[in-house]
Amino acid sequence: MQDFDTRYMGKVHAGVCDFDELKYQKKKERRRGTRVGSVAIYCSQEAIKDAGIDLQSIDSSRVGVYFGVTEHGNVETENEVYNISQYDYDTKFWSHHHNPRTVSNNAAGEVTLNMKITGPHYTIGAACAAGNMGVIQGLQMLRLGEVDLALAGGVSESIHTFGIFASFKSEGALAKHVDPEKASRPFDKNRNGIVCSEGGAVYTLERLSCAQKRGAKIYGEIVGYAINSDAVDFILPDSSRQAQCIRLALDRAGLKPNDIDILNAHATATQMGDIQETKAIREVFGNNSKTRINNTKSFIGHTMGAAGTLELSGNLPAFDDHMVHPTINLDDLDPECALNNLVANKPEKLASVDYIMNNSFGMFGINSVLIVQSPLASGL
């Protein structure tokens, strides 16, 4: 995370991705496409490479691409409006690439073009719950038999629109700190808002039998998930509905709260958001659970549509090394955010890690929860 110059606002704190945009794209393709498309292509190519899958040897019509996004089109529209403002708002200077850059399926569509995938592709608009939702969509399409392989996850280019910073600032929810790396402070008494970040995380999802047949390295098995809605407010969350979503995921997985080893909290470092999620976690897990609770946004900021998948990926290594990464920047715990077994500032090593729960909640009260099981616990 760093200070980042954004139009009309000057320097703001932001999480900025550092990757080679031209590793899998030609310059012409990158100029024609979008930043989020480039993030999606890079993540998807790396996912396929890591999975050891040769796309040319399989039926590409049986591959689906499902990405969660918080918003799309704002960046390109803001850029075009600014561009024509330099020419007295003459629309003849408006880019003819604008429409394909701003359609909602842009990120997933750019991946299909780049990787020659002919199966279904679309994006899931679910605010900050979208990353989990992309994974859930991929899982559901596999269960329905619509595809045999899903590229699923979440992507975001949010820091390249000044509007998201301006809006959070007007809400009193934009983080500010003398040190950008300490600005994201979930559960801390002195938290003062969100650090916006860009990013992406894409998983290759397969049916277990297919992954085993080809001898794939299996990072985890999705055993539970849930989605519900608060139906309360545009922005303010409802802890009871969040708790309901957590319970539904546990029930679907056939688990009890005490079975979860790590719970990655959604907490964004807003005042009410952190408090409401704390209430939901307390309601389900009580004060006697062995479950360790952490938060990844304290490291990387809030990657919006990519948050769920990126934060899950930050916890999956615990299946191998049993290390629970901490919530950092937690110098003065807010009593209203006190949680049993909250891992603060220093990592904690467990004897084993069998189940990880990942919370992702978003505006308009969209809630999503994923539960992933260790390959060892699955007997794989």
C-alpha cells in the first residue's frame, strides 16, 4: 500500500498491483482493453499454469469464466469525459473502444479472447461480496454439469476511478494515516475507514474426481457456501443476517462453529461495519470456540470485487504450514470489536488446520460465506 495520485483529489492511500501486463498480452491488446481485463488475464493464465492444464488439449467449450466485480465502466467513462474536456467536450474525441471496455462482462470476456475459451463467461455484480460469489458461481456450474473446468474468482481496478475515493471520503469512510501501510486498521479503536486497492485472484475449479484423475495439486475442497441479503439499508449491514449466512454455510457443510480453524473476517476498518460483523461472529461462535479469527485487509487494503478470493488465497497456505496470519495494525483493540481468539499483530501456529471460513459482505446487504476443507482433512 502506498500514496497514490488520483484525479481531482491528489494523494490518497491505495493498494497498487505490480505485475507485468505484457507477460500474456501484446501492446495492442492491452491498449484496446482495460486494466481490469489485464489483471484478469494475468491471474487466469497463472492459474492455468499452476494447475498444469493444457487448454489446447481439452474442449474449450466446457470451460467457464466467472468473475465477481464490484463495479465496472467507471474508470473508462471518467477517463473519456476527462479526455474530451481537453477539447471543449467535442465527442468526436470519444474512444470507439469505450463500449466494449465498459460492458459488465469485460474482464471475463477479455480472458476468453486471450485464452481462446469458447464456454460461457460472465461477471457477477455483488459489491464487495463479489469475489466469493464468483467462486460460488463456478462451483454451481460444475455441479449442474454446465462446464468441466471453471476459472472463478474476483477482479478489481477500483483505484483508477477517483469517484470511489471521493464517495468514501464524503461518507467519512476513507482511511487516512501518516503511514499508508498502517492506514488499514480493522478492529482498531482508531480505525477511520477503507484503503481502496486493486487486484485479482482466480482459481481453477474442477470436480474432485477430475482433479484426482489427472493428479492435480489440490489446494482445498469447497464444502460449504451461503448467500443471503440483509434487506435493511443501502450501506449499513445487519449483523443478524450476516450471522444467518454464516450458519447456513456451516449447515450446508455439515459442520459446527467449533470445527472452523480459521475465520477470515470481512472487516473493512469502517466504524459500524466492523462492529456489526463482530456481533455476527459472536452470535455464531460465542466465546468458547477454538476458531482463530484474522483479517487480510489489514495487509492489502480492500480490493473490492477481488476481496473474497484474494483474502482466501492469503489463508490457504495454512493448510500446509498451519500458520494463521494475523490482523496487523491492531494497536488499540476497540472493545466493541473484541473477539475470542482474534490473532493480532503476530502469526500463530496451530497443530493443524482443517477448515477455513471466508466472510465477504457488500453494499445493499449482500452477504457471502465460503468454507474450504484441507486436502488432508478430505483424505486426499
